[in-house]
Amino acid sequence: MMQWIKVLDNLPENDGMIQIKLYGKKISIAYNQNTYYAFASTCPHAGADLSRGWCKEGYIICPVHRYGYCLKTGKGKAGQGDYLRTYPLKIEAHGVFIQIKKPWWMIW
Ligand code: FES
């Protein structure tokens, strides 16, 4: 079951990256080109921490081997053949929300 979960009370005040933990998953929130994005913090290539990476021209760049993933779609750059998990994010007057599937162990 997909649901919107409030993850922050306020937007980050600078362009830095924030990492949160939700249902045991590490999720990064980045600000780039006037938009906020949420995506899995674990790099699909070899597991590096993408919250230590940086945004460039609409991509999150992994700090270890410099692979790039589209912040909008999660699609890896040409030739990589991989995807990063991204999460829908919405900003409302009372906070920042991420859409995520409730894990099976919380549905019971
Ligand atoms: S671990 Fe991220 S590009 Fe290799």
C-alpha cells in the first residue's frame, strides 16, 4: 500500500543533501535546479552512500566511481544500464512528504 509520509517539518535551507531513514531504508533528499528530489541513498552500482555525492545537471553523481543517475527518473547515464530507486516527493505548508510503500511487516 502506497502512502505519503511526512519526513521533514521544513525544507532544508541550503542546497545540501539530507539523509533520512524510513522503514529501515536510507533515503536522500537533494535540492537541484529549484526542485527537491528523494532517492535511495545506496548506489545501485556498488553500494556507496549517495548522500555524500553531489548534483550536476539534473543527475546525482556517486562519489565513488562517479556514475550518474537522473534525479527525476532514476535512470543511469548512457552505458551504465542501471537504475536508482526514486521516490515521489511533495511539499506542503506543514512539511515535506515522500510517497513510499508500507513494508509488509507493518501491514499486519
Ligand atoms: S558505487 Fe556508486 S558508482 Fe560505483
